Amino acid sequence: MDQLESLFQPTQVSNREETRIAYSRDASRIQGECRAVVWPETVTDIVRLAQWAAETGVDLVPRGAGTGLCGGSTPQNSVVVDSARLRHIDVLNLQLKHVVVEAGVPLDQLNLNLRSSGLFLPVIPGSHRSATIGGMIATNAAGLHAVRYGRMSDWVEEVVVVDGKGEIQRLSVGDRNAFAGREGITGMIVQATLRLTEIPKSRSLTLFSFEHLADMLEQVKQLKTNSALSALEYLNPHAAGLVGWTARHCVLAEYYSGEGEIRDPAEMVNLWGARESLSARLTQAGFPISEDPQFPPEALEDNLDWLMVQNIPVFGHLGVGILHPRFLREDARIAELYYRVSASGGQISGEHGMGLKKRHWASEALKAEVLALKRQFDPQHIFNRGKLC
Ligand SMILES: Cc1cc2nc3c(=O)[nH]c(=O)nc-3n(C[C@H](O)[C@H](O)[C@H](O)COP(=O)(O)OP(=O)(O)OC[C@H]3O[C@@H](n4cnc5c(N)ncnc54)[C@H](O)[C@@H]3O)c2cc1C
């Protein structure tokens, strides 16, 4: 610790007990152990830290806002590297619709800063108020508008990463496999060049509700052919009841046009507010464990039906097949869910990542990819040791 302190200003390092406790877990609530926290302010700080870690063998855990739901930024006797002081929004190229931004910038802050330019970054996870650009790239976040805008990797042009050898790497679109969705195992993302798009001129919503799953899925098929569609969020009857909506299969469809039934801005804010309050409400209702399977369209009906029969509340980004069933703590049905996802050809993690929580479910192909990346970028396993698989 003395050695670590000597590398930085006193305000940039802490091993105080209250700090270590605060950083010992992320939003997954998986408990870890934090040795110390470092707040780098420059890329050189991170290079120095990575070199120190390579010499001492200490594990470094990059952390954004800690909103991750699978223990990705949970330390395991590690030093946590918090990106909170990497908050510059540097260059906006209006013609190219590009912005250069540091990893610790929260998404909402970026979009607020961009508002006068008429542009925005349209990947919006439910945690948009605090999730950082670095965390979103590392998890390849999707979210509320994935049906229209895809996921984070679709919007990254270039990243600057400090790898496990302490070297600064400038990685572009062609290398996205090395950083997007890699959960910080190849190094710490310091800065990113992101593509932007125009803020839509008009928005409207329709809240559909259905008695039968099959009818709902038929309507979803139709809605997905509409080029103005910008979000397609599902709440099963259990979840809909919790936010005061009719306890049926509900679908909130957003359009970048005036064709939705609800056009009043205050009403739209209320509906989105209800949808976004769901995660906290479900935790209060005793369902704190959030999963994020992604099912192919043909497997949705059978699996949504199974979740209903099990009395499991579900919401999610139905337009891209990502669901968020919510479970009780230590619920044995989570393993059953994973088997069902695998059997259907889906993904165990549609957007949250594998972290510590799902690493034992990693496929052989993922393990091989991770090992190859580690050999290239982090041969001494300095960054996020034991995560992802
Ligand atoms: C209420 C709620 C709603 C959510 N909704 C969504 C959603 O709709 N879609 C979605 O995709 N996710 C969602 N999430 C999950 C989470 O918010 C996202 O995974 C988000 O991208 C994490 O960002 P973060 O800054 O909090 O990262 P953290 O949680 O701090 O870290 C996540 C992972 O990224 C790594 N990491 C963080 N910063 C860096 C960096 N600079 N360089 C390298 N690696 C780094 C960490 O080591 C960790 O493995 C939600 C979470 C909550 C609590």
C-alpha cells in the first residue's frame, strides 16, 4: 500500500475502511473484497498503475458507476480503479457527428452536454443517469432503444485503452472484439470516440395490453416492421400490476413520429417513469435478482409462458428479445432458466455481461476467446482476473 500511495497524490488513493466497504460490490450485491481504490486523472496515471500491478501481481478492477448487475466491478482482494475523474468531453465534430469523451462520463451528462448540438448518443440503458461510457462499452450495453439503435459497439469508432502490459493502445472499429463487451479483462478504457445521431423531432407512445401471449407476440411482429418504432418494452401481468397498469401482457411502444396514441409530453414522461421505476419496485417486492437472457423470437412464447407459470415477474426489451425476469435470492429456478436459454439457442447474458455471477456458464468458445485476448493484451492477468469466464 505504501508503494501504491507513493505513485499518486494523497487525494487519488484510499484504503480507508469506509471506502473499501463502499467499493466492495456493485449493483449485483455480490460481496467482494477491496484492498484500495485509486482515482486516476490522466492516462499516465493508469499506465503507472498497470506497471505497478504487473510488478506486484495485484489485480486491478476498472469501475465506472458500479451499476453492473453481475459483479463485473466487484473486487476480489483487488485494487479498484474508479473512472470518476476521467470526465472530459473533448471534441465534438458536428460534420462527422462524432464526440471524443473520457470513460468516466455518465451517459446522461454526455447527452445533456450535447443537447444544443441537436445530437445524442442513443444507446440508453435503464441506468442512464449514472452508467458511464467506459462501463457501457465494457458491457456492450443495449437498453431501451436497442430495437432501433442496437448496442454500444455500434456507436464506438475508437477507444484508447491502457492494457495489462501498461501500454497505451488505440483500438478502432475493426478491433472492437478486444474491448466491446469484454468487461474490462483486456485493460482500462480511458477515452472513446463515439458516433452520434440526431435527436428525434417528434415522439409518441402507445401502451398496448393483451390477455393472451400469442396475440401480443403477433402484434409485436407487426410493430417491428414500422420504421418509426424506437422502443418496444414488455411487462408481464405480474410486473404491469406493480406499476399500476392493467395486469395483462403490456407493451409500451415508442415511435419517432406522431402516430402513437399518447403525444402529451407529461403523459409520456409518466409512462416512461413507471417503466423505469420497475427495477426498484421489484426489489422492494422481494425480487432483487435481475437476469438478462436473450431469446430468439421463436423461443419467446414458450419461455414467457414458463415464466408466467412460475409466477416470476418479467419486463424487458422485447424488440430485441432481451428479458429481465426477476427472482428471489438464491432461487434455484435461475439455473433452469439458463438451461432453457441454452436449449433455445439464446444468450445467457443479453446485455449485463457474465461478471462473477455467470462466469461458470461461459461456453468453451468464449473461454478460448478470452484466453487469446489475455495472451495479447494482459498476459499477467492484471485486469479483472477471473471475470467473464
Ligand atoms: C436499474 C438498472 C437498469 C439497468 N438497465 C440496463 C439496460 O437497460 N441495459 C444494459 O445494458 N444494462 C443495464 N443495466 C446494467 C448496467 O447499468 C450496465 O451494464 C452499464 O453499462 C454499466 O455501466 P457502469 O458505468 O455502471 O459500469 P460498472 O458497473 O462500474 O462496470 C461494469 C463492467 O465494466 C467494466 N468497466 C467499467 N468501466 C470500465 C473502463 N473504463 N474500462 C474497462 N472496463 C470498465 C467493469 O470492470 C465491469 O466489468 C442496468 C442496471 C441497473 C442497476
